[in-house]
Amino acid sequence: MNLRDQVGRALCGAGLIFALAVMPASWALSPTGTAQTRPAVASSKAGPMDINSATVDQLRTLPGIGDAYAKRIVAGRPYSSKNQLVTKGILPRGVYDKIQSRIIATHPKK
């Protein structure tokens, strides 16, 4: 392999690294190497999440909420206010403090 080929390969590799560095976070490479977009995870721009109607999977997108806490939230429904997550012992205060600005508790319809 001559110097020209070596330089060409190095530049090609550097270009790939640069391309990956500037690739939007919402893109992924498929197993075949083609770029594909992923669906976005629930965004806080959509508004606060209702703890009385959110699914376990939706609740798990909140910071500090894993599978166990999400299931406890669902099992403790309905909530008349979001702070009942703490007063009913569903979540510890520290976890609640991380998510309180991202959740609401709509009143159940009678």
C-alpha cells in the first residue's frame, strides 16, 4: 500500500468519525448501516404527564421512575393531587421532587 492510499484511508475514517459526531441524536444506524430515525421519547414540551392515566411505560420516562415505582403509581390510583404520591408512601420525597414539575393529577370523572 502506498502513501497515497494510506492517506486516503485515514481521511475516509476521519470523515466517518466527523459524520457520526454531527449526526442528530434522533438518528440511528440500522444493522445494514443505513441511517434511520427513531421515534422521540415523550417530551416535556407535550405538557405534564397525568399520573391518573399514564401507562407504566410512560411513567418510566420520568427521571427516577423505574418499573417498580411506575407500577406502584398505577396501583395507587386514583390521586386527587400529585403530592399524594408522597403522602400515600408511593414515592420517596427525593424522587417526587425530581418529577413534580412534570406531572399532574386530573380529578377522576364521576
